[in-house]
Amino acid sequence: MFDTIIIGGGPGGLSAALNLRRAGRSVLIIEKEVFGGQIANSPRVENLPSIKEISGADFASEFFDQVTALGAEFELEEVLKVEKDGKNFKVKTNYNEYEARSIVLATGVKHRKFNIPNEDELTGKGISFCAVCDGAFYKGEDVCLIGDANTALQYALLLANDCKTVYLYTLFDKFFADKILVDRILERKNIVIKHCLSLKEIVGKDKLEKLIFTNTKTKQDEELVVKGCFIAIGQVPCSDAFKDLVKMNKGFVTVNEMMETSTPGVYAVGDCTDKKMRQVVTAVNDGSIAAYCINNYLG
């Protein structure tokens, strides 16, 4: 029996674990993929107070080390269901079952897809959702980056260091990213920007051969022959396992300002919650608030 089980090992979950351990509470963190969450794949993080610049991987590693050094336990498993059991909770994973007096949902988000033919079949064979992971495979090649926000522009800049040409395609006629990133993009000569294009078709059998886009203004199709395509069009919440446990809004967990969900004893933090701002600092803030409230809840 743990005081708290935290489902998800991103910044929000790690922040909750850090503060709960400092309060002397027993904590288990369950993560199904990699500790650090989405930020672990970010090539550069520059908006953390007191830290000028750090890679997402280094930030995640140092945060995880800090939390485990305080005695937080962790397991690499996938949570399938959380059930209320009297005043406590049962957490069922693909390997085990655990019990806790309180729960923190910190499951974050996953990559949004176009959901068109060949997208899944060619993932890893020319289609990728992570430039940090797969960018090196395309050194000296032409690649396409689809997206218009911060992550997309960060990926484009990273790819431009090694790729011959990075074709940056956006659905709208502008970027939705920080000005500093837009300015950097405009300075790079090997980044070709094309707006108002919607991905229509992914062509290829055993590997990506070409992409077909439709111009949203002219309605004309145009083809792009590249060996690699990186998709960065946003995220969707990883919350299906908890749809019967807490209230949600379009898959995002509904919380109040104290990170409390509709179920007493269950809290939610970070990107999986229904909020407008999703950044590392806001996730860390959520985790701190949740830990404070949980400590009071447990008595």
C-alpha cells in the first residue's frame, strides 16, 4: 500500500513525487515508456527559470535522478485500469496490481496523427514523429517537416544542421510558435517554408517515396519527393484508461485549481489536464500543487 501512485513520469508526475517524498510520503511512479515524458525528446529547452539552456534528455535524466535519490519507487509498466476500492484505489497494470491511498494522473499526451493510409505502415520507414530520435538517419538528405508550432520549429532547426534541405510545410498561412524560433527559422537558408498545404497522401510500399499535398487556397495538388517526413502537428491526451474514473473534456482530465478531479483522492497534472498552457514549468507547478493537496488529503 502506497500513499500515492503517480501514473506517468513526465515533469508533472516527477514534481508531484519530489514534493511528496519531501513530505515523507511513500510514492510509486509507474511509467510505460520513458521517464521525462515528451520533453525528453526536445533538442533544446530554454524557458526554464535559472537554466539558460539544457537538452530535454539531460533535464529528464537529472529530474528523475533527483526524485529517485529521495526514495521514490518506480516501475516500467502500462496502467490498464484504476478502480476505487473503498477509500483506497487499485491500480492494474500489464504485469501487476498495486494499491494506494491516492492517485496522480500524469499521463501526458501522445503524437497526433493524420490517420491516413500508409501513415502507420511507413512509420520507421520514412515517417517519424521524433526528429531527435531519427534525424541522424537522414544526414545529407532532403526531408519534410509538417507542423507550425514550437516543437515543429525546434525539429526543423535540428534537422537543418545535418539535412541538405528541410521543407517546412504548414496547414495555415502563419506559424504558431515563439518569435525567437520563427526568427531562427527565417535565418536558415536550407529551410524552405511553404504555407497552406494539407497532407493528402503518403506514397510508398516498403519505404517512403513521396508526399502529396493539397493547397488549401488553390485546391491544387503538389508532390514532394523526400526520404524522410517528420510529423509534428500536436498531441492528444493519453487518458482512455481513466474515462470511467474521472470527468473529462474531449479526453483531457477536468481539474480545479488544486489539481483535484471529480473523484476524491484522484489528482491530475500536466499535459493530460484540460488547460490552455502546456509547458514544462506549468506541469512542474501542477505537480507541486497536487503534492500539497494530497499531503493534506492523506492527513
